[in-house]
Amino acid sequence: MNAITIQAHDDNGAGRQCVSRRAFLLSSGAIVSLAGLGIPGLVDAAGTPLQALRATYPRQRIGKLSALAKGKPVHFKYPYPSVDNILVKLGAPAGGGIGVELDVVAFNLQCTHMGGPLHGSYKEAHQMLGPCPLHLTTFDLTRHGMVVAGHGTESLPQIVLEVAGDDIHAVGVMGLIYGYAHNVTGSRRG
Amino acid sequence: MATENNPISFAVYAKDYVPVPPKDAQVLTTACEYCTVACGYKVYRWPVGKEGGVRAGDNALKADLPAGGVMVPWASPSQHNVVRYQGKPHHVLVIPDFAATVVNPGGDHSIRGGTLAQKCYNPENRTSERLLYPMMRVRGTLMPVSWDLATEAMADISKYVLEKYGEHAWGIKMYSYQYFENTYAITKLGMTSIGTPSIAPHDKCSNTNDATGLDDAGVDSFAASYEDWGMAEVCFFSGVDPYETKTTLFTEWIMHGKTPDKKCIFVTPHMTTGVAWGVKNGGIWLPIIPGTDTILHNALARVIIENKWQDQEFIDKWIANSWEVDSGYGRGTRNTGWQWRTTWGTWQSDWGDYQKFILGRDEHKLENAAKITGCKAEDIRRAAELIAKPRPNGARPKTSFMLEKGNYWSNNYMNTTSLSALGLICGAGNRPGRMISRGGGHQRGMVSAGGGPWWMDPEKYPGRRKKSFNLDRWMVDGKLKFAWVFGTTWFAAMMASQELQDAAFRMTRANPHQIGSLDRKAIFETLKARVDSGGMVFVDSDIYPVEPLGTQIADIVLPAATWGEEDFTRCNSERRLRLYSKFYDPPGEAKPDWWAVQKFAHKMGFSSYDWKNSNDVFEEAARFSRGGVLNYHPLAVKAKEMGVKGHELLRTYGTTGIQTPIRVRDGELVGTQRLHDPTNNWGEMEAAEVQSPFMHAFSTHSGKAILLKSPWDFPGWIQFYEAVKPRTAKGEIWVTNGRINETWQSGFDDLRKPYLAQRWPYPMLIVNPADATKRGVESGDFVQVYNDTVYVQTGQPQGVLDADLNFNNLMKEGHIKTTTGQFVAVAIVSDEMREGVAMANFNYPQAPANSVCHAVPDPVTNNYRYKLGRGVLTKVGESPYKKSFTSMSLKPRNII
């Protein structure tokens, strides 16, 4: 097994209410060595009791339209405290976008290939996330998180957003979050 | 608002669940169906109606779900499908082998292999288009028939054609990679039983070698192992970005491996993802003008020789001197594919002569080479330093050289001779981390029964030597009366594609003699009248209806069973042999091609086609692999000793497999990691193995490699190159072609997989912004590429004098005709392309980019110059993808 080194940076500290150990490591600019499978210590779920899945997606206020600056992602957790996402105003209309310009979108931050962290990789000029530090996959945030180049076999899970006045609410997830078999039990099929 | 302007052109809504395999799910090993790397995969199979639990003890993944962290065992929704197994519906997960220690350690994988489950037949999705039963074209429409009638009709007309027109008139166009069992059966039929020279593989017009200059230098194209790429400190990538076409080789062995901080040099007009990564990590992008690689290689050699950076110790030991070049009937230049007398002195050299050649020609000077290649002189010089200059501590850099189709499909012979010479003077070729190899395209799945009557080829080189058979030209000229095509588009894959398919159509559907009833005798009379009136008969074996061969042209279409539907075997590009397990039932009456061949052989009355299963073919073929780099005969022998089937013994090797050629030591099978390595010389053999000299020395008579000269003004090259350059007065630019990471080959599977079809719903054309702006083209526009002068070689020209087969002479003698070609693609405007060069998807039947390329093979090797298309770009209109949010990202590939 090859040791893989990930250098991660933070986009923006705002919106980080609950900093998990993983988020802390990834946002502190630390160089994190991941040696193979399991990676004890990196992930808060490792070694802890299994996460109980929700029956349905919660409705959760994650920010305000008026507080978003173009190209500056805001981090939030959804639908579980261990799941990192960004809310970003792209400056270009996008699939699933909200706001007057339909350019506000939210996406999960774990690569759909092998789970690499996409923190700090937003490319404002192209409205893309990536490259993933593990194997360089990039994602197009104007097209529902579609893989541009690389290996993810799914688009990046997109957080479904609704607007109520100035408030932005997360209300669901399109796509399976890396590492999960079901995002919520209500979506389970046989 | 934006939604009104953004059509839903193609939308797949992402699932947020995937079934969990129960702990008693059956697990089988396989390897990826697609690129040459062949990552190891596991198939989890269990009956519909059950599901595993989220605790590690309750599922077959042995993982708690959700699994926290990265690189954990996980299946995405695209890795699931429901198939039929023993007639009952079963869930399958096809996921990379997370326990793999070779090829794709830890379960790395590509997007193509990662979606393998989606290729399995399931009538609920586009795999419902699979061919389900044999069909015969009746007045234009394909009608179901039995296997018996289909093969009887084939045998009836075959016997007539063989009797009246001879073996030449009966041909095969076949994949060279789709598993040992099938390729052996097909070549046994064609070469041994029928005895025809009219056989060509999927990627060539004739049965010739690929990287011919490597062969002539004595370097096997697949000598390196993935570990070698991992160990290299510097990689020189010629005409290839392995990220796009050999994904896991790049993401595991180039980005990581033993030397993760290696420096990479990329020679390609397209800055793809791997190139951008390489440049960011201290490497170099040499955005070459198509076709000029030879000059670049020679200029690099000149910088190295001028500075005495060559590996003199290696040269003294391993480079043939002039006597050794001439010796025996080995692999010296005089016994290669090119006639020795006519070229004597053109190519061959020794170290002294090679230096004189490199230093004596003006075009090899840095500033001149920069002008011809379009690369910056300082970049060429820096590249020479990286690959050859001893480091401050005196150590030589460990440099490996990879080439692929951008190299040998633009100037087949000279790009490969010049690259092999460059690599050899840098000390590469036979030791760990210092190798010269192809990256590889498809996997290595050819075991040929051999024995073909190549002396019957109508073509010849100047002098006495026979030339390999050009099946395209033979067909266009109306000499082929019966063709059986196995698993290839034929036309889109070859040059001047539209001209080829016009010819095929003219001789089949446009012929007045069309099958009108399914009476066997009536069919024969019709087809007999067809071939006697200038027409021909096509049979197409494939898994899907192939456009236009299967859908419009073939008289008989046969349904093939494929990956996952039969136990098959083959090697990857480091010669690693694995069993590709059968795990579900083929659809309808689909049968593996070896079975179809056997059925036909019985109708022909041929004996010794008595295979009961694919293992029987595997064991019979084993002895035909002896002496080659894919030798697995010792495994078949050992299986027999153990009283087990060959397939079953191989199955025990799982996703690790064993690297061929297989040897035996202390009674155990031992693989061969790299070729030409002197440490492979074990002396005595202990079992039924073959200790071929190429295992521990170079593939020449002397065991030493041969330095080959590559003069830019060689008339067999330069006349063609001058003729096919874009004509700026017409507004033409180079229109080259190739593959990108997210799709494989013609897209036969990928364009039917929901996720990948959404990513690439239509073929692309990547255009530099400067070229696009001049033509009013924006990203998302449909663009036509049109070449009003596509050169096509006609007839089977015979060389007598030296110059006879060069382009100008062929033109003068009436052996070149001109035609036109076009295709339409969706523009992606991006500075990742070099200005003056556009890049299209290769081999997409709906947009045959090869239509604008010239069907005039390299006169030295009979390989086409696939990458040298040209054309005028014209905007057709906006595609729906221009503004769609749901399909076809138009973003650049070089974002790092």
C-alpha cells in the first residue's frame, strides 16, 4: 500500500460551527499522511459506534443569500455532523441553482471515486471543484457536480436547496455520499 | 430565466442508495474489460430479495457502513446491477479489489472500470440493445434466424467463394485482444483451416507490428512492468498521457510508486490532466506539431551527445557494433519488415555512426528542431537534461520512456526508431526503472494459431520481400467476397472511414441481389449471384448493433457473449495473466465467439473443433503461446499434472494472476516481471518452459540492441508529410484524434452507461481559443470538420525499385486517389490544445474523425498515420449541450 500525502487548505473558515477532528486536520493546512485502508485517527467515525441513519432528509438552515460572496465557499454539515459540504455562489447559472441568478449551489466535499477531500479546491474561474488530491478528479458545479475529468463513478452529491426569504435551507441530497450505502433509511430500496 | 434557456438534453438523476451484499454473497474475481492496465475487480453476487446489514459482521464487504474515511471498501450506485444467473435475478456489485496489491493497489480504479456493472445486460436500461439472436438481412431488415441456418448459409457461400475465387477472397477483420480463447479459435479458423492471408486486426489495415522501430531495435513493446514506471525518476511520455488512457498506471505508478516525486515530460499537442499535473510537479510539456517527433528525438539526442551525457557504460555493453548488427538471420535491420537491400545503410548504425548521423544534420540543431517541432528550444534542452544529465553526485537519472499512439500512429517507423535510439543512449531498456515500452491501448489477448499463408500476399516491398496484406484496400478494390468481422467497427477505426463504408455499402446493400426468404437454397443462390456480380457478403459478430456495419451492411449478424458471460483469459500490458470469471448468463442466444467459430467450422466440415467449453480452448491454445511473451504453457502443463483445469488453476491466482512468460523453479510457476533483464538468465530449464533469449537480452541475434538512424528527409515519410500538412490558404488546421479518460474505444459500452452517456452524450472536438475565435466557434457549438483532399492508396502496389512505394511515385503511377471526408462534433474551446491543432474522439461511428485522415500506409511498415488528419472547421449551430445543465460538461481538462 502506498502512503499518500494530502495537503489541504481551507477555503473559508466561516460557517464552520462544528469542527470535527477530520475537518480540523483538513482545514488547518496540515499535511496528512494516509496509509492505506481504515486510516485510524483521520476520521471521526473510525472506531466509534456506527452512525445511526436518519429516516428522511432534515430541513436545515445553512446560510443567507445576502451573506454569500461570489466565489467564496461557505462550509456546512449536512445531513449528518460528520458530512462536509460547501455552499457557493458560482456567478454563473447552474443546475439546481437558487437565488435570482440561479447560481447558488451546494455540494458534498468527498470525492465519489475513493473519498478524497475536496476542501479548498474550488476553482472560481471555472466553477469547478478539484482536483481531488488522491487521483485528480475534477467536478463541474454548473452541471450538477458532473465529473469533468477523472474517476468518480457518480457526480458529486448535490445538496438540494430551498430559499425562504433570505434564508437558504438544505432539504435533501442528490447522490450517494461516499462511504454510505444509504444516505437516509427512507431512500432504501431492495 | 436561466432554466428556460437550459434544455434538459439528457438527465440521469443520481441515486442515494446502493444494496449491501449479505455476508453469504458469492465473490468472484475478474479484471477490467477495458484499458490495457486491467485493474483487478471483485464481483459480489446474491439473489434478489436479500440484503446485508450495515455492520461489518453482517455484510460481505466486511465493513461497517457508513464507512468513515477515504479509500475504504465502498460501492457506488453505478457499481450495482441486477442480472440473471442460472435463470434467476441476482444483484451484482462489481467493485475494484480493495485487497489488491498489484496493478491497482488498494482498489484504485478508473471511471470506465468503476462502471463495469452498468455494462451487464439488464433489459431495464440501454443494455437492452444487446444482440439476442442470430439475424439475417432480408431486403434491408434484420430478421431472426437460428444459429444453424446462419452458419449453414455462411458455410454454403464460403465454400463457393473458396472454390471459385480462392482463399484470398475470404477474409477476417478481428479484434486482437478479446481473450485468448476467442482469438485462438478465430485465427485457427482463418489461418489454419481456411488458410487465407486476408486477415487484419482491429487497429491496423494489415497484420503488421505496432511499434515497429522498437521491434527492429530489439526492444519488446511490453518489456516493462508497472513497478518499473513506479521506480523511474524521470518519465518521457511520447504521444501519450497515461492519465487519460491508462488511468491506474498513472494514478498509482506514475503519481506514486517507489519514486512519487518523479519528473514527467509529455510530448503531445494536448495538455490533458496528467500533463498539467506533470508540469505542476516540475515536468515539461512539449506541445509538438503533429508528426514531428522524430526531429524532437534526434534533437534531444544531439544535446545529449554534445554534452556527453550518454550512458557510455551501457552503450559499450549493450549496443550492437556493426558486425553484430549484420550477424546471422536474427533481428538485424536486414531481416526486419523492411527489405534489407533497398535500405541498407539508411537505418542501421552503431554508436559511432549514430553520433555522426545525429551531429551531422542541421535539422537536429536545437534552434532548427524547435522551429520544426513547435517546441521551445529551452524546453527541449531542459528535457535533455532531465532524461540524461548526470546528477551533481554523478549518478545517472533513472529514466524510462513510454510511447503510444501519438508517437507511432503519426510516423510509424521513424518515430519509433528514433525514440528507441534516444532511450538506449540514455541507458534505458533492460533494468529496473529504466525501460522503453509502449503504454499499451487494449489488453494483450491474442494467441494466434499461426500458420497463415503470408506468401500469398499480393503486395511486396522493393526487392524480394513480401509485404503484409492490406485488407482495407483489398476490400475497396472488390477482391474480398466474404468477410467475417469480429468485434470492431472496421470503418470508423480505419482511415478515410467514409470511403471505406461507401465501398462496403456499394457491394452489399446497393447490389441488386438481396436475400428475400429464409430458405437455405434460396439464400445461397442470392449470395452466389451477389458475389458473382461484383458484390460481397459481410458477417458481423458483436455484442451490439454496430453502426453502420451491423445496422446497414452485414447480411448476417451474430450475437456474441462477452466479459462476465464466459470464463476468459488474457494479459495486461505488464503481461499479467488473469481469469476473467463468468458471473452471469449471456442474454438470449448470445454465444462466445469461439463457439460461433466452432459451429461454422462444423458446417464447413473441418475437423478438430471439439471444444466443450472455453477451458478446452485455453488448454489447446497454450502450446501456441510458447516462444512468445505471453507464454502460459507451463501453467497448462502444471494444471494437467495437478489434475485440474487450466482455468481453475489460474482462478486460484485471483486478481494477482501471474506475469508471462511463465517459468518454473523448484516445481512452482514463476512470473517474469520485466523482459530483456540479464538477471532473468537462470541457465538450465527444469520443466516444459521456454527460456527465450528476449527474456534476458535484447530481441536481436546478438542480444544487443540496435541503434537506428531516422533521417527526416527519408522520401517514404517526407513526401507524404508535405502532402498532408494543413493548407493554411484553405483555413485548414491539424485535426488529430485520440481517447480521453471517461470513455473506452468506440463507446460501445460507455455511451450506454447512464452516467458516462450523460458525461459524453456526443463526441467532442477540442479547439484552441485562437482557432475557435477566427471561425466564430464557441464551446457547445456543433462544428463540422471537412477535408476536401483525403488521400487513399488504391490497388496493391508492387515495389520493384527503391522509390516505388513513396508517396510521389504512388501518385504519379495512379495508386493514390483523392476523396473527401467530414464529421460533426461538439466544440470545447480550451487552451489545453496547442494552437493550430484540434483533437477529436477516435473511432466514434457517429462522428468518424478518421474520415479526414489519409488511407496511405507507412511504406516501411504498412501502418496508417492515424493522427495526421486535417480539415476546415465550420460552425453548424448550437448543440443542446451548450446550455444544458444536465449533460456534457464543457469545462477544461487541465485544471490542477
